[in-house]
Amino acid sequence: MLDQFIYQPIHSLPESGKISAKSPSNIALVKYWGKTPIQIPTNPSISFTLSNCFTKTTISFKKSKDFAFKFTVKGTEKPSFVPKIESFLERIKEWCPYIFSYKLEIDTENTFPHSSGIASSASGFSALALAIVELEQKITGISNENKYLKASFLSRLGSGSASRSLYGPAAIWGQHKNIPASSDQYAIAYNDFHENFKNYQDTILLIDKGTKKVSSTVGHELMHNHPFSKQRFLQANSNIESIIDVLKSGDLEKFISISESEALTLHAMMMTSNPYFILMKQGTLSTIEKIWSFRSDSKIPLSFTLDAGANVHLLYPLAYKQQVLDFIDNELIVFCQNQQYICDKVGSGANIISASYA
């Protein structure tokens, strides 16, 4: 099944070059929580791909007998990130041996806070993977379709949800018996949307921009002996079928019900694990209560979802953008750290910004 990802060069390696790639974050509608080695999900997930929350990664490379890499964030070295990159490169060595013929300089920058529950690992690893496979395309001539598929496969080895960031407007990762072509190894694009979900908005309230006290990696591990894990995995498999039907039919009421339930279930799994932990803040809960009141009073189909963090994603059709922004400014901004929020929307996925070779 993975033969298509085997490295098969037909051209010589470039002496040097520079590649820049851009990849967005994503927000899961049906959540992935729990995995087995190596980065295999215990249930399938589906996400909206975002647009304005993205990572730009630039790889500069030069042939060398001795492999080495330098990692920077906006030009500043960040030693704390190096072990993650090192581990990722080691994991993909079997599939991308060519990168070890170079000295690499990897520079990255986000348009949003790192490690705060806006899937920075997803955008970061997918941007890095796409840049690497862009170099492979130069050497092997693989098609664009296979380039993105392999980038999704490699991204997963860095961060599971990163596999979904390659594709827009939505992506499915994880094998499901009733979803053709679905796979645990990589994500597939999903774009069968009713008109109601085209140009869907995601305004992210930055309740807490700090680093999470418990990482997603630790949270996933705690699902192994979780008392409710089996039921959760069954629920996710059922919900992904239901939400695909909703995205096709345009049923906003059912979309709200499934996506909010998934968000709360994700955090319920955290609060009932051993050891238990809470990533929501007081402002998260206050925001949710305000959203429920606003929706009841206004009849505007505004819903929320949460990722593994305190920040709140407000999901709604474009037609209601001004009313929602007014609601945020009047009632929700008080819960945002430094009164900050990010206006985003469903996007088209990752892309190469530039590539040059010598």
C-alpha cells in the first residue's frame, strides 16, 4: 500500500537550492484523540482547512558529505524545537533519503500563537513536509497529486493532524469502512459541500495564548487505558458519517449539534483520563454559555468548536459575519487575552510559494 511513497530518483540531486512552502492550520469537526505507533489514529477525523492561520517554512539546502540541519523561527535559533525536527527527519529517512545528502537550514514562522490549541504542529509539519517533497519532485518527477499525498503521509509522522492540512476545503484522515480511499496513513481531500458551507467562517477567540500545560502527545497516550475510550471511538466513527451527510445536505442545526458535541466530548476525555487534566479556562466556559444564549435569542446559526486548548473557534456562514463580529466586540472580547481574536475562514490547503535550484 505504501509502495507509491518509495523514493525512485530519475535525475541527479541539485547542488543547492531554496524552497518555501505555506500550509494552514485546520480545525477538526470530528476529533482525533488517541493513537497507536507510529502516528496511527484510533478513530477517523474530518477537519475544515483554515486560510489565515498558516505556517511559512523555507528550506535552504546545500550538498554535503555530512548531514546537518539548523532550525530557526523568523531567523532566531530555537533549541527547544530541535528534538522534534530531529525525530521527524529520522522517521522520514526511509522515504526521503535524499535530504541526508545536504546541510539544511530550516526557517519557519507562524501567523498565530504556537502551542495554544490552534494546531501549530499541523501547519508546521505539513509546510515542512511539502517543501521536502517539492525537492523530491525535482529529483523523481512525481505528479502533483502524488506529491501532496506523500506530503500528507510524511506530515502524519510529525503530527497526526498535520496530514489534514495539505488539502482544502476539508480533509478526512483515518480509515473508515464507508469512506472510499480513506486511510490511516494519510489524509484525503473532501469537497462535497452544500452551498451553506461554502466560504464558512472561523473566528478564533484567543482566550489563552500561552503554552498548554499538557501537550496533545501526552493526551493521546492517556487514551490507551481510558475508561471511555472504546465508546468514544465508536462515537467518532458514527459522527464522521453523520457530519459528511450534513455537509452535503446543508443541515446547519445538525452541524451545530455534532460539532459542539464533539468539542465537549474531546475535553470530557481529558477530564476523565488518568491523570486527569483541564485545558479549558474560565473564559472558555463563559464564552460557550454566551454563544448558546446568543444563538437562542438571534436564531443565527453560530456554533463553537474547541481544539486541544482553551481557545474557542466560532463557526458560521459568511452571511452572518457582521452580526457575529458585533456580538464578539460587545460580549465576548472581554474573555479574550489582550482582546485578541483571529478572523479566519475555510481555505484551500497548502502550496509552494517558491522553489529555486542550482
